[in-house]
Amino acid sequence: MVSGHVASLAARTAGDTTTVGQYVEELENQSIARDAFRAELERITGLPADLIERRLAL
């Protein structure tokens, strides 16, 4: 299943190189939003975001 998904993505990227740029931009946006959320969480709770993340993962 995953290999078929990767092959499909590779085929699309080979045909249209702007696809890679779109994925990179989207990942960048998600990274910025994640970092902002973590900072706000730390500010509000006074706890390190890593600690909160570990506790939620239990």
C-alpha cells in the first residue's frame, strides 16, 4: 500500500515539479503553526510543551 502511494507521488512529481514546492510550503506552514501552538501552550500552562506532549501520549 505505502509503496504504491510513494510510486504514485513520484510519478506525479516527475510530471509536475511544482508539486514538490507545494508540499514543502505546506510542511513549512504546518511547522510554523506547530511551533506557535507549542509556545502558546507553554505560556498559558507554565509547563514545558515536551512534558505536556509526553503526558498526552500515555
